[in-house]
Amino acid sequence: MTLTLKDYQGLPSTLCTGCGHDSVTQHIIQAFFEAGVDPSTVAKMSGIGCSSKTAAYFMSGAHGFNSIHGRMAAVATGAKIANRALCVVGISGDGDTASIGIGGFIHLIRRNVPMIYIVENNGVYGLTKGQFSATADIEVPNKKMDKHNEFASIDICKLAIDSGCEFVARGFSGDGKQLVPIIKAAIAHPGTAVIDVISPCIAYANHEGSTKSYSYMKAHKLDIPTGILHHESKKPSLADTLHLAEKPLRDLTREDIAPSSAEFSNWVSRFR
Ligand SMILES: Cc1ncc(C[n+]2csc(CCOP(=O)(O)OP(=O)(O)O)c2C)c(N)n1
Ligand code: SF4
Ligand SMILES: [Mg+2]
């Protein structure tokens, strides 16, 4: 069956009109279509946030699990272990990843779980109405908070590289020309591929000073390192390290998992 672009679409978005996350959705649809990935082989994983809702807006024919806040990495790891053939794509936010989910994010990278991990980074907790996130710029206010942000921001790409991630990229929701090829390269990567996407929140971000705004990106695009920032393929992936079965766990038969009587006797003899 020939797949068309329509087969990669999802439910209509309920996000604010103009939200950067909706542009990211379109770029994901385009990238998976161009890469020819069959949606029925994809698992869309997410946490909680406006960003995490993105997973509902592409590839309706894919598997999916909308987990709890900050736990996408753990649930995605489980999905990959249960079926290593799945193309796992995780959608998270800067709050979901850089605060409550930061431990899971680092351990996912440490284990080199084969998946595409997209962070839709807007510097705010959009869904809970505009509190500063851990990636918000220091000393920059936003439309919701009545004071400047007092804490230094976490750079998702730097954190991923420092944690040993072998595919780290940064893109901008408004630049599909760059982001679509980045996502396609991430699909082809055998381990964890982290893509930090600057994805402005039009409701709460401060559009004058924030580095996560359309105006800032327009004026400073060339000053912000974007593209594939780090790429190598030296480490074994989780699937290799754990010698995961090629078959999904649900398809394993008794013959696949039961030891032969010779193996069993040999094993029992070690305890005599
Ligand atoms: C355990 C838990 N703590 C807090 C919340 C409230 N909460 C929901 S979404 C969210 C932040 C989302 O921010 P982000 O991940 O940046 O996504 P955005 O909405 O900005 O896209 C928070 C704090 C929650 N749902 N669960
Ligand atoms: S609140 Fe912000 S992040 Fe959430 S949908 Fe609206 S513009 Fe997007
Ligand atoms: Mg956010």
C-alpha cells in the first residue's frame, strides 16, 4: 500500500493558534513521510504539557502512550524493551524534561535507548499558565510572572552531550527546511537522538528578550548554534547491551524462551 502525507496526520490541534509546537508537528509529519516510516511501526510517547499533547496531532495510525509528567523516558524505555522493532519517538517539553523528568532523561541517554527524543523548548510551563521553566533565560521576565527569572538556565543540548548522547541537534520550530532533515537523520540513528527544538509559546513567553521567541530567533538565528551539533555511533545501544530478542516479547513462544533439557541440566548442575 502506498502511504500518502495524509496517513501521517493526527487529530486536530487544540493548542493556541500560533504555538510553535504545532509547527513542530508539521515537521515531524513531513520527516516521517519523507523517510517512509510506516506509522504502524511507530510508538509515540509523551509526558504532560502542551508539548506532550503534540503526540496526538500526528500519525493517528501509530501506537502511543501519553504517560505522566516527567516519566516519558522511563515508559519509552519499557516500550523499546518490549518490542525493539518499534520506531520510538518521544515528545516532551522543557518542563517535562529539564525539571521533573531530568533524571529519566539522563538515564535514557546513559542506556542509549534507541529512540528520537524531541524537546519542544519554550522556556515556560505553558500548560500550567506560564511559570518559568529550567530553560528560561536568567533575568528575563515573561508575560505571566511579575518578576525576572532568578536562576541560570539549563541548556538541553549541553546536558545531552555531557551525559554521553551520540546524536544531539537543535532546531527552530519556524525552520522546517533545517528541522525536517534533522528529524530524518535522527530516525536513522541507532541510539538515543535528542533534538532540542526552540518552540515559542505565544501566550506566555516574553517576546522582547527571550531566546525562545520568534523575534529573537529572527534577529539572532545565526548566533544560536543549530543543526546537528554532535554525532557519532560508537556505543552499543540498549538493545545490543541487553541482547534483546528480535521478536517482540508478546510473540515469543514457549520454545523461544524455555531452555533445552541439556541447557537446563547444565544450569541445575551448577547449584549441586
Ligand atoms: C507530578 C506533576 N507535577 C506537576 C504537574 C503540573 N504540570 C502539568 S504540565 C506542567 C509543565 C509543562 O511544561 P513543559 O513541559 O515545558 O510543557 P509546555 O506546556 O510548556 O509545552 C506541569 C508543572 C503535573 N501534571 N504532574
Ligand atoms: S500556552 Fe503556550 S505552549 Fe501552550 S498551547 Fe498556548 S502557546 Fe502553546
Ligand atoms: Mg515548556
